[in-house]
Amino acid sequence: MDSAKQRRRNEELAAPFWHWWPWLAVPYALLTLILLQHHYLGDTAAYLLDKTYLAAETGHLESIGFVYPPLPFLLLLPWPSLTWLAVITVAAAGWLAALLLRELLLTNLPRWMIVIIASSVFSSPGSLLLGTENLPAILGFVLLFLAFMNYDQYVRDKLIYHAFQSGLWLSAAFFTTPEALYFLPAFALLLPFLGDQRDWRALFAAMGVLAFPTLAAIGIWAYLSWLFTGHATFAYPAFHQYTATETDWLWSFPIYWGTAFILAARAPVRLLVHLVPLVLMVLFPFLGLVSGSEVAVLFTIFAIAGLPRHIPSWGRWVLLIAALGQWAVAMPQANQTLKERGWWKVGITGQADNRFAIDLAVSRQLAKAPPRSILTDDRQTYKLVAMTGTSKPFLLPANSLFAIAANQPAIFCPYLLLGNTDNSELARFDRKAPAGMVMEARFNQYTLYRRRDAPPLLYHYPMR
């Protein structure tokens, strides 16, 4: 009878879910519109566009490389542009917000408390930051959330298709974000401790069904990597830029600890699953998360998804205090991140940053250059390549001629564009112009050289 009531409750929530999705995406859409109007481009978005332009214009998907999760690039291929990237990112952010709100509505919390908890999660600057410029992170969290919910459903009902669905969502998450690699073994190893699993054959069957889709995805990706590069290993190092510290998981997520407190009193077994991200954060500091905002969203997802359906009255006060604490802790940290990225000035005040205006003016001039005439390492100049809107004017490391041209740039290309030249084959030209070339301009973190007989590229642009 209880399961029948729950099914009816789920059916009642299913229809409104699709109505909430676009409405919850509105705040992300409005901020994204402001950023687009001021031509703001974040680092992750620039990475995606740079590689997608290259793959779309060369017809070689392998030019993206096997250190990047491929799903975000594949979603961009139908229409490689900043506008389409913004649409996908906002849609994923609204999807995640709708899923989390649906979980809150499934509990017995009063509506006013749900509003407070939801606002502390959805409207924080960290969440808005991810939902406007970081497609891999926000889409990966959607897929991880769906995997977790199906896993939790299998633990409750012991229906094997929930385990398989969880594995399918995890395999999709693997192609989106690197931290999915860590959740598969964690979920599989926890199965013997969750519920009554007296038949070891059924237990191993469940573990196999859960792991099969992701292991198949890993095997296929490793084979393709070996086929095209000769190396079967991939670690997604392109997104391993952030190292988590104790303050990220110990003090920064009151709502996560509030849920843990309730689970410890009401459902100790489910507490094991709730602690998975905490254990992973301690054991694997390089989890694949690139910012404190991503860490916050990951813990928040587990906090809301782990809430029991029936929360006692004392638990409501715990969640209320935790939600208020979430605001108090998250806002200063997120604001600092937004200011460091220049997002605060553009997204909140609506004032364009001078750096973006300079890069935009230069990229429009670079777009007029002949094909493959600008030698550059897009591992440093990816943002300018992305703002140009095409990879055609550039000779990039994905091209087999790049290594040869890097030795004598003036012979192969009339122009040389340098960025942050650390760990680049072009680093030696940062202080000394290549033979046969002269410096044309130095702006922001970039330097442009041109061959002596080549026409200036930036003659309409006032250099400083």
C-alpha cells in the first residue's frame, strides 16, 4: 500500500517537473545573457569552443584529444558557437535545479522551509557561476545525481534494473566529468553493506550489472586512445586544476552535515552512501574538480538526495540552521572566486572588463588572417582562438606540421601568437623574437610576432 501511495506521489510530481525546468533556468539564462552581451568567456567555455572548432573544421574528432571528456564537445558539434554552448549550459543548470527541487518536495518539509533550502542552494554565486559557464561540471552533476538516485532506489527495492540504470548514468557521467571514475568503485564496494544480501551470487550479479556500462565505456575510450595516440591511458588531466583542502569539506557545507546528522539518527545504513564524496575527497585530493564552487555543488547534491522522506520535527530545525549556515559560509568564498575571474564586474554590475574588450577586438582582426597563417599553441591561447570563432587562421599542435614549424616559425607561418608560454614549445620566443620576425603587438598576456615581409594584422587596433 505504501509503495502504491509513493507511486501516485511520484506521478503527481512528474508532470510539474517539466514545467519547473524552464522556470528554474531563468536566473541562469538572464545572467548568461548579460555575459554574452559583454562577450565574457570563461576558461572552461573557451577550452570547449577551441577544441570543438578544430574538430568541426578538420573533420577529425580525435583532434580534441583523449585528455578531455568527449560528451560536452559532441553536444557542441551540431552548432559550434558560444550561443549554443550557453543554451546547453543553462538547460543543464535548470535540469539539475528541477531534480533537486523535486527531491525536496518528496519530503514532508513545509513549503516555506523548502524555499529557504532551495534558495541557499540554487541562488548562491557558486551555483550561478557553474550554471552559466561550466558545461562539463553542471552536466556531469546532473548525470551523477541521476546515477545516485537510481543507486539509492536499488538499495531500497532491490530491483536489478535500477542498478543497471545507475550504471548507465555513471557511464554517461564518465564521458562528461572525471570524478565519475571514482564513484563507480565506491558504489560497487558499498553494495555488500547495504540491505540484506545473503546470496553472494545475487550480490556479484548486482555489482556486475552496476559496473558493466561504465567499464565498457572506459574500455572503448582506452581502445580509441591507443588506436589514435598509441597510449591506452587517460587521466583527464586537462580538468585536474584544483586541489581540495580540509576547509572545503570540513566547514564549508553545513547542509551536508545537517543531512548526515539526520541520517545518523534515522537511517545509519544510508549514511554510508552519504559519506562517499567525503571519503573520496580525503583519499583522492585530485578528484577532477576544478573549483571550490564545484566541490560545493557536489556536496549539496548528496545533501539533498540523501534526505529521508520523513524528517522529524527536530530534523527540520537542523536543516533550517544548516541552510542559513550555507548562506553565511558559501557567499564570501563564492564572491571571492567571482571577483578573481572578473565575472562579478560583468555579471553583476553589467560593466565590461577592459581585458575582454581588448581580446575581442584582437580576435576579430585575427579572424581575417589567411588559413594556417598564425602559429600558436592553443593550450595557452585557447581563449583568443575561441573568441575568433574559428580555428582556420591558426596552425595548432593538433596539426602534424606544428612541431616542425615551432623550430623555424618564419618559414612556415607569417605570424606567431604567444600566450602564457609555460610548458610550451614556443616558450623560447617569449623574450626574443624568432629569426625573420618582429614584434607587432603585446596585449594582456599575449604577444604577436609577424614576419618582416607580412602585412600587419592589427593595423586597425590601437596597441599599447
